[in-house]
Amino acid sequence: MMDPSHNGAMLEGESQPHRDSEMNPTASRIAHGQVSGSPAPMRKLGTTRKPRDRKVFNLKDEDPEDTKRRVKELELKPLYKEMLYTILHRLGKPSPEHISDNRELFQYVQKAFSMSQAEHEELLLKVQGLEPPTSCLMVTVKEAKGILGKDVSGFSDPYCMLAIVHPSDSPFEKSSKGHGPLFRKPKKAVVKNTISEDFIQRSSVKKQTLNPIWDETFVLEFEDNVGAEFHMDMWDMDEIETLGQKLGEITDLHSLKRIFKDAKKGQGQDDFLGNVVIKLEDLHCTEDEWYILEPRTETYPDRGKCHLQFKFIHKERDISLGTGQPAYTTYCGLLKQFVQYDISQHQEGSSAWKGELCAPAQTLLHLHATLNNLQPFLQDLGKWLAFSKLYQSLELDSNILLHQVTSIEYQWAMEKLPYQQKHELADSLQAFLLYGLSLVRRFRDVFPPKSAQRLQSLLRVLVQMCKMKAFRELNPQTIDFQHKVTEALQEGTKEWFKMKKELHQPMVKSMEETVRALACLVREVKDDLNVNKEVWTKVFSSTVRVDVFTVNYLEFDALLAVEVQETLPSSTETQLSQEVADILYPLYLSLLDVHKAKSFIQNKDKVLALTVFHVRFRDALPCWLQKAYSTALVRIQRAVQVDQLKPLIENSPLIKHSSSAVDLATCFAQIRGTWNQLSWPDPEDAFMVMVKLTEDMCKITLIYCKMINQRAEELKSDNGDAANKLCVVVNNIEHLRSVLQKVPDQLDWAGLRQRTGHVIEEGQFRNTLYAQLQHAQGVLDRQICDAVLTLGHKLHADIENQILILADSHGPLPKPEDAVVSLMRFLEQELHYMNENLVQENFNSLLAPLWTHAIKILHRVSQQQVFSLEFYQRLQYALQVMSTRSQSQEPPQTYPGLHGFTHH
């Protein structure tokens, strides 16, 4: 049996001395952290007897290999020996999630510490020669429910007796029903009077209850767990009372029977309430369970249950073992070593390490923390210190830190954390906050958009950390985290802008190169703002409630305004060259995009530095407009030169214009694009730009009409297909007229009128813009009319010839219906051709003058002096047919009477 001076004691719970003289007066008990009745102060659990001072070496000038060996000797080997000692002297049945094979644990720790086989065998031999630790079972009696009521009042005054009984200590009595070990039953007093009182721990007494709550902790030493059993007996303390006191407590027949039963037993004899017996070999390293209170007899089989917590610990360890540091510090060192090794084994290219240690590492850390009685709070603190430091050098998942922060906040209690750990936690929280803010400042470089989730997780950790009660109590200064994040974003934006500016700095300091460099810088800013809007706004708003887009935009606005002022003069006395103006145009467009992005900031009424940036580009505006005009004109000239004046789509009833008309419409679309791109902020200047663009489009329209007519003349001289080419010309001009009609809507003249209402009068607006457009449309109408008349004139001679044939009086005179066939067939062919090659509007314009001309010829022929009734009948019939067709205004192929007449 162990020396009683090494007995454990109650660690927590209320301390009440028992009146029984058999209570060991020297039994050590710790209640609420205080030791009473202990003959000597106890050593701290989980520490070596005598910490050793660590020497500090200057490694600055040392060879890297020597430094590595020295660090291994001073830091890693003590930790390695600690692990070997823990494995050799592990206690408790392994849990399913832990490794039970010690060989596997030895192999893992050897790899994690990068120890050679020779080093491993040498250190293992040293550890095996060390004195084994004092093994203890720490038991916490939490509470009990539904116990028996042994007093007259129907309640009990329960207390517990705890001990570890070895096989040689267990008394048994033979049963009358059989022989042998299986027929032995324990004696009535399982613990009491079985082993020495020096090795029995007692709880306090809870008065008059059937559901007692103790929450008291005891440490029971043992030498060997083989065959040993944990015993806990629960008793009802019987106080000496007078008969009158007992009679006053009678409430029912059961109470009266209890008085008679107490009379039979001796005064002050306690009643057995039940017990719990567990083999140490069946206990895991830690246990937390409800156990049934077993009866002594079958009289009252249901005796309630008791909540117990178990933990195997080492009370004392060999003096030559360890790092000379508390178990908490050792735990941090082991955790850091295991995490680094597991991360090194993590598959490259995969996601960040999620914080899940492998089974051997979890087993070793659990054993070390449990055997050294390291509290969960200190374990979580150690994990936070290790993970928060490793996060600054390795790629870890931020959710690991969030879990540790949450655990620390849940368990935080200032009085339970040692002074040194308070300062470690305070320094760690402050250091991680500064590091986290540095990452926020450099978030563009550290977190690409596809890794937005990583930044979001980090921000959640920082937010939760700043909300912690521990953080507020350990950092007296009040920290406005939102303000800190805003400052970090502002500083980071300035640093990023400066870096990009230096990156695009031109080698030659000319005006052109400086403008190009600034244009590249503005594009970088524009792209960054787009990413801020699409990705980072959601991340920062959902976690920190900071509008990252507004913060960064205001910084960029001020920085770009300075760059524009330094690069571009406000005005120049000499006219800008087209080359410089061309370089300025992309810069203007990029600055305009940045300026337009102000619609996404929170304070839309704020006056921004870039508000009047366009003033710097006013001298370049005429050059840009002239280039748009010149580019369109050159394209039109080339288009007309290659145009063969054939319909774009043969035999299409809708598309009858040629390729040059399409090119012209495209040029107008490009001019509209120039207007939309410019979006000139100043209303009065914008009106003048619109006047210039409208003038240019009208000018291009007139030039096109002239060139397309000339092209028709050129092609006519080649093959003589004049009518066909002229039809295409008419169709092209008609298409151009329809394009011009859409200009006011496509250029949003109504919107421009609203913008310029305070500077441009209505009359001036209409007389300037609409007058130009109407003039161009009038020219197009005349061009179409002239072309249609030209087509009509080409048919006049043929129509007159056909009518003269009809009126010929020589030879036999046919019937009127037969005589008109030739005329109508000619008209059908020619008009069908015109209808195929002209758009409907122009074809309708051609019909009226043709019918008029034909009727005039009929009238002139009828004035001849011919004495024949059939002659006048033929003329009359022809007049009736043409009169009917002219009134219908339909194309020839739709005349059913015409085909019937010609085949009559």
C-alpha cells in the first residue's frame, strides 16, 4: 500500500468536516482551490520537481547546420523525451478515436521530430531508465439523483467514500447457495473497515436531499491498475436525535417504521445508500458518465444514479525529465511541432490545412494534457497561441482560429488564468490583431479574388476576437475595429497605388510616355474598383460592416486627381497634335469610367477631386471629333469604291440596298459610339459636341450621295446596266434617309435637351440640331426624286413606241382586246423589274408619273384624224385598262385582270 502522505485530495467543491472520529485528520482536501489538513504543500500537477534554467545562445553568426543541431539539442530533444515518457507510462483504456498501439505512436513521434533511429534508441533507453511517475485517478463527484430517503423525514444526508481497492484488499464472504469465487459476494461495508482510513477520501455531507450536488474532486493514488478497482460508497449520515425530535418529523407510516428500525440499530450508525465499483482497466483516459448505484440487498433495487468524472493523471515525474517548463508550455511546444509536421505532409496544391491533426498526434496531445492534468482552458489557450503564430508563417484555415477564439471566450474567467498566461494571451491577441490588419492592408496581394473566402474567414476571426471579453479586459484601450480596418484599407490603397505608379513609370520622361503611363495606372485602378465592387464589397460588408468600395474609391479619387494635375496642363497655348490627342483619348475614357463609378459609393453628395477632370482634356476634344469624322469619311470612300451596286441579298423583298449603305450605317453607329464614350460632363460643351457630330453626319451623307451617283455612272459605262444600278442607288439613299430619321432617338436629343435646358434655349437647340438634320433629309428626298424621274424617263420612249404600235392604222385592224396585249406585256415586264429592284416607297413614287406619261401619249395619238371606229375603240380600251391600274397603285404581278387580258 502507498504511503498515505502521497494521497490525493478533493480539488473542488464545498468542504464540510465530518463529525465521525474515524475521519482521517491528515487527509488532504482541496476545496475551491484551497488546501486544508495537508501536512505539506503539494507540488503542482504535471511539472517536474525542479525546473532547470535554459541557456540563451547567440545564433546570429553560427553556421546554419550548427544552429539546427543546437536547436534540436536544446528544444526538440527535451520535448521528445517528454513524449517517450508519456507513451511508456500511458494510463487508461484507449478511446476508439485514439491509437492503442504504442509502436505506432513511437514511429509517428520519431518522424515528427526528425529523429534518426540511433537518436531514438538512445533517448528511449534514457527515458526507460527514469523513475516512473506516481499514477493517480482524479475523480470528480458531480451529483446524484433519485437516491433513497433513509431519514424519518423521507430524505437523506448523503456523503461519499472513495478509494482504490487492490485484489489483496477486497474482502468477500461465501454465499450459502454455492461455492467458489463466482458465488462470493461483497461484504456489507465495501470500503469502510476494509482498507485503512488513510486511503479513503470522503465528500462533504449534503443535508436533507434526494438529489445531492457535490462537484468535488479527489485524487486517488495507485501503484498498478491490473486488478485494481475504484470504489465509491454512498452513505446516509445518521445524526444523534432525541425521540421527541424524531416524533416531530413523522409524516406517514414509513416514517414511523423508520423510527423503529433506527431504534434497533446503534446510535450514530450510518445507512448504506449504494455504491459504484469500476475496474481501472475498463476506464478510458478520461470518462464522464452517469452510473447506477448498486444495492447491497434486493430490498430496494432502485437506488438512483450518480454522475462521476474520471481522469488518469501523473502526480509526480522524474526530476531529470522534461524541459524545465510548465506542462502548459510543453504542450504548446508539442502542438507546434505536430502541426508543422502534419502541414508538411499535407498534399501540395490542395486547400489550406483545416486543423485536423492525424490520429497519432491527437492521441499524444490528449495523453500529455490528461496525464499532466492540463485543464481544457489551457489546452485551448495553447492551441490558440500555436495556431495564431503558425498562421503567420504557414497556410492555415482561419476557421481553426475561430474555433479556438470561441472556446477561449466560452471558458474565460480571469481568476482561473495564471498571471503568465494572461500576459501571453494579451500579447498573442494584440500581435494577431496587428498581423491581421497588415493582411487587410495588403489584401490585394495576399488574397486573390478566388480566395475571397479565406479573407472572409480571417475577418470573422478578428471581429470575434475583438468582441471577446478576454480581449477587452486584457487590452484596457478601447479598440474600434471598424476604424482600424478602414485605416488599414486606406494605407493599403495608398501603398498599392504607389507600387503600381512605380511599375508603370516610363523610361523616357516625354509628354507622350508620361500620358501612356498614367493611362495604364488609371486602367489598373479601374480594374481594381471593379473587383472591389464585385467581390470585396460583399466580404467586408458581411463581416466588418465596412464599405470597402467607398473607402478605396475616395482614396483613388484623391490620388488620381493629383496625378492628373501634375501630368496634364490646364490649357495649352499651342494646338495639340493629333498624336498627343490620340494618346489622351484612352486616358480620358479610363478616368471617365473611374469617375462614373462614384454612383456606387455611399455618400453620393460628396464633392470629389475628379469632378472637373474633363477640363484637362478640352483642348483635345476637337482633335477627337475630327478624327471620328475623318475615319468615317475614309471608310465611306473605300466602301463606295468597292461597291458593285448589287443588292446585299439577292431576291430579298426587304433588303435591296448594297454594301456601301451598310458601311455608312456602321460609320454612323461608330459616331454614336464616340458620343456615348465621351459622355462629356459639361452640358454646354456637350451641346457643342453634338452639333459637331450632327454636322459631320449630315456632311458625310451628302458626300455619300455624290459618290454613289458617280459610282453608278462609272459602272454604267462598263456594262450599260444603268436602270439596275440606278435602282440600287435609289435604295441606298432611301436606306440612308431611314438611318438619319433615327438619329435624334439614338443620340438621345431629348436627354441632352434636359441637361442643357439651363444654358441653351429651346429655339437655339432646334435651329441648330434639327435644322441641320432636316436640311440633309431634304437633300436625300430630292436625290431620290431625281433618280426616280430618271428611271421614268428611261421608260417614256418605250411606252410611247408601244402606244404608237397600238394605234397603227395600216393593215387589218385587230380587236381592241388583242391590240392592247403588246403594250400591257411591256408594262408588266418593266414594272415587275422595277418592283423587284426598288423598295416599295420608291416604286410607288415611280408609278404615278409613268401612268401620267402614258395617258398623255394616248391623248396625243387620239388627236390624229383617223376615220376608223376600231382605232378609237383600241385607244379607249387601252385608256380604260391603264386608268384602272393607275388608281389601284399595285405592282403589275398583282393584277389578275392583266394576265387574263393578255391571254384572252
